[in-house]
Amino acid sequence: MHVNSALVVDEIRLHDDGHVDLIGLREDLYFDQVPVILQSLSLFVELEITPEDRGGKHVLELRLLDHDGRVAQATPIKFDIPKNYDRPTAHVDPTLFEVTFHQFGPHYLDLIADGVLARRLFLNVQQRDEA
């Protein structure tokens, strides 16, 4: 299984016709102070499915790494791909809840698909400018 794309977004809207709206792409997060708890952090992840992936159980683990590279939070997302799944891609829309940032600076969100690092996303946690 290969991660084709992964995006941090504010909201995902799925439509009955298969259309997907991604709202509020995120890379920079602004806060007045830290530590801060973000109520939720949503992702849109598109997976490339191989014949070997069909008919099996899978785990997409999301690991938030802090400024120093330590794992701040780890969340496994378990899902199945049916044996008769006939599309070459699939998407999962995981949401992390109560995400705590203890310091400003770069953070990373690692996506580990079936035990293998598949993608690393950058999150820049910044102090909001006082206007």
C-alpha cells in the first residue's frame, strides 16, 4: 500500500456522487500560547491499492512528533480492504482528537502504513502575532 497524498485540512465534505471537498488546507498552526490543545486535526489520505492489499486488514498509524522528534501522540486507524474492491485507490479520512502542542516550532505527522513509514507531513506551530 502506498500513500499517494496526505493533507491536513479543516474540514472534509463527502458527496453522494463521490465528489470530495477539502476545506482549509493546513501546514501552519497559529496559537496565542503553548501548551495548547487543538480539539481536532483532520486528514485526507489517498492510498494506492495493490492486489496484495485486497482482502486484508490494515493499520494506518498517525504519529505526531514534537519539536524534538519525540512521539507526542500515536493513533492507530484500523481498516479493511475488501477482496472484491476494484478501484486502484481508496481514501481514509482520519481525525485526531485533543492534539496537544507543548512548544512552538516544527512538528511532524508521520503516517505509518502497515508498519512502514509512508509519508511525513510538516506542521509549523507558530505564535500568533499581536496586532
